[in-house]
Amino acid sequence: MNKTKLNDFQEIITGRRSIRYYDPTVKISREEMKEMLTEASLAPSSVNLQPWRFLVIDTPEGKETLAPLARFNQSQVESSSAVIAVFVDMKSDEYLERIYETAVEKGFMPEDVKNQQVPAIKGYFDAMTHDQLKEMNLIDAGLVSMQLMLVARAHGYDTNPIGGYEKAQVADAFGMDKERYYPVMLISIGKAANKGYASVRLPIDEITDWK
């Protein structure tokens, strides 16, 4: 397991770069990958449904399957320790009862609150359109994806979020139900082979209003 961890949050956020070339000799153990995904999954989500789903592509066979679907991002696919495909589960409400019951068992939520909230949330979901549900899930997926990239930095790794790939084909390619699992992004992860490029940000005074 990698022992290089950063505890300086300022360095974690200011030192983050989108890395395209990684040291191919550095492999992230599945134990540590699970630790990072667990930490990332502490991100908030709407009514705590946690609709994100992760597909960790870390084998030569998996990368061979992914390569033609990410033609313009070959360096990340080939050199990274892994590429994490982030999906949202369009039927995440099936986990509602289990999540809230576990919260009661752990003492995080009174049973009467659970009994009030679960039917109300089910009714809310039943009334949502597919597009409304997808929009809500994509917001949650963005939160967990950013948290994952910062967690990776804390573990001494770097990442690159990738939107340019064949989203319509990726679920099928890995044997997933494409009607249920909607692709959000790919995140390459590994030990950076270079420092990457710094980038500018718009001044806060230009993008912020005060009322």
C-alpha cells in the first residue's frame, strides 16, 4: 500500500493537475483503491441515495476493452494505474429502504423519522421524470468525482477527469445494463510522470455577485 499521504489541504487543492502521463510501473493495490473509493463516497448526495457506481478498470484486458472507446485519451488509459468509470444508477431508489434502515440500526436516525421520510421520498421519486432524475444524479456524481480526485491527491496520486469517450458504448462493453447505468466520466489515476500544467482561473470578482 502506498504510504505517501498528504495532510496539507491547501497543497491538495492548489497542487492538483490534470495528469495525462503516469509512471506505468506504479500500481495501486485494490485494497488501497477500495480505501480511496470509500473515502470519496463520504460525499453528500440527494436524500443520501448515493447513486454513484464505480467500474475500476485496472487489468490489461479491461484497458484493452476501454482503449477504442477513449481514442483521444490513450496516454491516460495506457500509463495510469487504473481508469475509474463513474456511472449513476438510475434505479438507486431501490436502495432507499436499506440505507435508511441501516441509519436507524447505527443510531444515526430515529425509527419514526425513517418511517416518515421513506414513503415521502418514494412519492417524490415516483413523480420525477427521467430527465429530472438524471439531472439530480449527475450533480451527485460530480460531487463524488471531485472528492475522489482530492482523495487521490491525499494518497499521493494524481488524476485526470475525462469526458471525451464513447459514452453510448461503455456500459455494454463491460457487460452493464446501459438502461440502468448512465456514464458520467472516466477518471484516470496513478503516479504522475510529470508535474502537469498549471492553469488560470477567472477572477472571483468577475464570477461572483453579492446581494
